[in-house]
Amino acid sequence: MSTRPYRLRRFQREALAALTDQCREGRRRLWVSLPPGAGKTVLGMEFLRELEQPAVVFCPNTAIQGQWARTWERYDSRPASTARDLGAPFTALTYQSLASFDSDELSGDEVRLVDRLHENGKALVSALHAAGPVTVVLDECHHLLETWGALLAEVLAQMPEAQVLGLTATPPSTLSRRQAAQVEELFGDIVYTASIPAAVREGDLAPFVELAWLTTPDADEEWWLDDSSRRFAELTTELLDPDYGTTSLLMWCDRRFGEHPADWNGFAREEPELARSALRLVHAGLLALPDGARLTEEHRVPLSTDDWAVLLDDWVGGCLRHSDDPIDEAVIDDLRAALPGIGLQASRRGVSRPAQSRVDRVLSRSVSKMRAAAEIVGIERVALGDRLRAVVVCDFERASATSAESLGAPAEHGSAFEVMAGLAESPVEAVLMTGRTVAARPAVVERLQDYITTRQPEIADRLEAREIEGASDLVELVGSWTSRRWVPLVTDFFGEGGCQVLVGTRALLGEGWDAQQVTTLIDLSTASTSSAVIQTRGRALRIDPAWSRKVALTWSVVCVAHDHPGGDSDWRRFVRKHDGYFGVDDDGQIVSGVPHVDSRFSPYTPPELGELATINDAMAVRAQEREVIAGRWRVGEPYEDRSRTVLRVVPDREVSVLMADPPRAVPVPPWARMGEQGIEGEGVRRRPWRAARETAREVGMVGHAYVVADALALAGLYEPGASGVEVLIDAMGAYRFSLRDESEDGIFAQALEELLAPISVPRYLVARQLAPPADVGTGWAVLFGRARPIGRTWYAVPGEFARRRDRREAFAQSWARWFGRSTLYAVDSPEGEAALAASAGLAPAAVHTLVRSAWS
């Protein structure tokens, strides 16, 4: 190879050094995770340059295949090959070129996948085996976890001497258990990884922000949803009837979870969805708390459609299906008739959720989303003017009229053609580009033809504009060309300002397609896997060399039906898309999940109907603040590239909460505290009036965090104790608590959340004693040792401490240090029963808590 044609960035240098070290140690299977746009192709080429042996690169599509070929030709004068014979020093192929199966071959678990390959695939495998020392690069190797992994595992198992490098943008932390096991089989431990926030802080990716536009169904869609909601409401009444079935649903749940073995945590690991749904049933007051279980934020929400699906599936599959009683047969028949109304299906085997239910199809393809896309384009046009380069990503090119009719549902929307129709009145120029079609308004197509004439005149004469049936405002550019020719041409036309909006499908624009000028991404797609989300959003994150101040905005359009039991399905998809995905929030904190879109967002319930307009208005304002957004990323500043668990404590809007006692560099407990028996502290009777003032002072939220951290220290779980607590007060007046050492920050956040949460079903309670007002009389009472509490506020002892005696003692000691001595009462004791009766359902402070992950 020739000399290096690119200057390597920090991540590329570090990853290459790590790969080289692993190769020297004899390791043959390697993988690296870098964000989209961080230079994985160049890294792979540098790796090949180091090894200096024949190479084969497998890619998910022809667009990425072409990128590898072009990059190779920057490094080497010998041409890249796309032939299966592997006769060239560098060959770029698609995974599909290998994974072509012969339908005539035997199938079944006993037959290897390589033996079922089409003859072309078998020939390629033979060529790989005959290639001698070879380097195999598996680009975008997250696809192996979804489609081709088992086949590649078989092929590579027969090539033990091959050097294999996997490249992906999917972080290892987002892999499921099954995916992690497959990665372990294919590659072993990851060699190097860097996050999207790190790449932005380095200046390798553009600063960005995630925004959301919230809609509701239109009248026809609402009517259909109301009808199905009514049918399910009738069924729900029956489901909670103790006489519905020979063993009712609630009776089954009492037996299933109440008689469960003591290791609830083990059960929750094995059956996470069922455990979550059971605890939401507890929150609804319909089930006693199982031994060892604890309620957290995700459980203190109403039962969702998914919860009903899980609970009903367990009931039908574990109980009713084994009954021959006609009563139970009638229950299953009722479920068969009623559950499709909320997107579920029932049979004797259980209850299942189809890949996409009727309800979800209506919401995800609502006509309101098409209108929203046009509104967003208008907002971005105001913000950017002629610099606007927006990409609208859809699931499909055209909607199917028959699919909705066959489901008895409203007409489906969401196609790329319908988005184009929605932009008809917009002042911006748009082009529709998919793997099959290039279309636009006649004037835009004419300009595109002129552009193609200047770039590739040899094909321009073979193209013509043709009217499109059902799209009177658009014409299609047709002729002797394919997507391999039109994608780069239309992309350059878009990048150079020939049009401001590009509308297409995720299949084409979601991965492998690049345009550095993209300023705005409007996501109308339904794909929610971490790899799909990262790849789609990566289309907007490239640095634009012509505009150093570029800030990218990604808009998610979400449709919510508040009165339908399954009306949050599109919201839950929105949550899944942001799960583990980090972005910057309004306070300059980089957090994962929907809170970086809006700090008010919960991953468990959508905003109230009355809040939607206010939220959309706020999003429109944020879209005008690109300079502010860029500043929040603090590009160029040092970072650690690690995530930690943070608890956000927010005052309730209806109540003015004193979030007093700001954090201290060295936390020091109050020198006087009100305990059960009176004021405690060294020398309080020598300074009685000062002691009265000290005990009457509101400790605020920070003291609660110190209690938990010191209790962890006394229990041997976190050595720094209160001195390790980090506190940030954000612009909304909310506290964000975390630990400096991330190893125990999850335990800390969960324990503090439980301490401040409304009292539900604790095992132990503890009281904070309330001191009398700091007046003259109180001072005299302190002097004579007669000052006593005038009331108390009950708290649930966090489960991490409640479950063991030594940890209860540690918590009691820490509580006494910060708040004063107070007995911990078991709720099954007479005192505990009385305390629970008085405090059940009440929160010790007028706040709500949110557990989040933050990046630093």
C-alpha cells in the first residue's frame, strides 16, 4: 500500500494501536465499536495496511461496499474487486453474496447452514478457504446479530488462521443477552470502543440535540380506537371479577407471586417482563408485595397493554389451558374476541403480541404524523433558511390500501409519497429518493436533469420525466439507470442546495448513505433496535467541512392516544429508540433516554394531553437555539467517556418545596438533631437557643443523599460515604444526585429513590422527628432537657438496608448521625402496623424521583 492518505483521528489511532497489540499477542478475532461518522472504514483500511495480506470485506449493502472500494483506491493503485473469486488483493462483498440459500437443500437443525448454501455461496466459501493467509473484515457487524451471525460463525470456524475484524457502531452496553453471547462466540471481548458523546466532544461529530413532536390521532382514527377501548374496558371489569374463571386472574397472581420462592431478584432476572408487570399490579393495589421485591419508578405507573399481555399470557398458559372446565373455555373465547381490540391475540397456549398490532399500526402510521413532518420542516426553514438540508426517513415508499382494510382499521399513512404530498404547500423544494424511485415537482425534476447533464451527460439523455398515478403534483425521473447511479447524483444535488428536503425510506437512507450537509433528520420510521437507531441518527451527525458551526437536530414524531389502553405504543417505541442513547439536555448534562429530549419525559408514561401543545411549542423554540446547543456540548473540553447512574429529584409543581441545604465540599452532619427522646448533640444544653435553631432548620434533599451514602459506607458497600456524593442543581430547581465512583452508583440511586418515594409496601419504616419552632420557649426547653418532637414524617427504609440486620443497623446509625436517633419498625410489628396505616400512600417530601444514566 501507499503512504497514509488520511490524518488519523484520536479514536482511530487508539483503536489501531489496540488492534495491533492484540494481533501481536496472537489473537485472531477482534472487534471495535465506533460511532457512525467516526471513521471505521479508514480504521479498517489502516488495519489492512498494517497486516499486508489479502483482504475480504463483507458489508450489509452496496452503498457501503462502494465506500470500501473507493477508500481502498485512495490507499492502493491496484483496483478493488467485487468478484467472488477473491483473485484481487482487496475484495468488497455484501453479506447477501454469501448468505444465499438453495431451497432444494435439506433443512432442519441437523443440517449445517453452509451445506444449505446456493452453489454461488458454496463457491465463495471454498474461495475463502483457498485464499491462504487472509484478513476478513465484517463491517457493520451488528447485522450478524440479527441475520447472518450463525452462518458466519460456521464459515469462520473452518478458517482458524484467518485474521477477523468486526466493525460496528452498536455499543456493547446495548447488546441483549443473546446478542452478547453471539458476539462472544464470534469475536471475544471488545478491543476498543468510543461513544457518540465522546466523538462530539472530540470534534469528530457535529453537536446535536434530539427533539420530539407529539401528536394525537385524527377523528377517524380516534373513533376506531375509542371503539376498541370500550370493548377492552368491559373485559377488564370481568378480568378483575373473582368469579371469572374457576381460578380468577387475581387468584392466580396471588398464588403465582405470593407463593414464589424467596429469591425474587433471581426470578426478575429470568422473567423480567413478568416481574415488572406483577409489581405494577402491586402498585395498583391488586396484589401483595412478593417477598424480596421492591417498587421503583418503573413500577409506580398504571398497567399498560404490555403488562396485561404478560399477565394474561401467564394466566392462560399456566392455568386455564390445563383446565377442561367449560367456564375456563368460555374465558378463553372471551379473550379471543376482545384482545385484538388492544393489539393482542389469545389462544389456548396463551396471549401474544404480534410484531405490530392494529392499534400500533394506527398510531405509528397516523395521518397526524404527516402533518407534523411538514410543520417541522417549516420550523427548521425559519431557523436555517437556505442552509436547511432535511432528511425525512419513512418505513415504506407507498402505503398499502388493502392492509388496513383487512385489519378493519383506518387507512394507513406514513409513506414517503404522502410526506411529499404534505410538503406540497411548503416553500421548500423536496425530492423523493428510494431504492426504486426518484420523484419531485416538475420544476425540481427539470433542475435535477440539468444537474445530471453537467455531471454525467452520458446518462442524462436516457432520462425522462413521467407522471405518477395517484400523485398529480409529482413526476418521476425514469430511464436507463439504477439506484447505484442515482443515489450519489441526487445526494450531491441535495448537498449542493438543489433541494432542501430529501424524503426516503430507512432501507436506503438509514445506513450506509452519507451527506455531510444534513442539518435535520425527521424520523417517521418504526425500527427501534439500538443498531437501527444509531445508524439512522448517524446520517445527520457528520461534520460539514463547509460549515464549522453545524448543529444537527433529530426530530421524533410520536402519536399518543391517551384514552386507549394501548394508546402509548408509539410512545413506548420512542422510549425504546432512546434507551441507552445519550444526548444533551437543557442543562448541558449528557443523559440517556427520553429525558435528554425533555427533562419532564418519563420512560413509563407519556405526557398528559393538556401538555402536548406546550411541549411542541418548547421544541420549536429549542430548534432556534443551535448556538446554545453547541455550547452545551463543550466541544474540546476533557471527558472520561463513562456513564453513571443519577437520581433526579424534582419538586412537585403543585407544591413549593424547600430544596434547602446546598451541597458541601466536606459534608458535616448537623451538630444538633431532634431524636425520639429529644434534642441530641454534644453541648446542646450549653447553647440551647442555637441548638433550637439548628434542629428547626430544614435539611432539604441533600441530607437524605448523605444519609444513604453514609449508610452504604457503614455497611461496607461504599467507602467514601457522604463525601463521595455529587450534587447538581439544574435550571428547573431539581437536584441530580450521583456518586463519584460509578461502581455503586446504581445501588445509591435506587436506595435514595426508595427513601423519597411514596410509602407503598415497605418492610421497615423510620421516622424523621420534627422539631418545635426556634423560639424563646424552645430554647428554655432545650436548656432544661425537656424539648421533644412535635410530630414525625415516616419514610420507607430502602430495601438494600431493610433485608439484612447488619445493614439495618448501618442505616439506623447513619440516620441518627444526620437526622437524630429513630427506631426502625418492622411493618408487621404493632408500632409498624400503626405507622403504615398512618403513612401508606404518602410521600415524605413533595417531590418525584427519576433514575437516569448520565455521561461524563
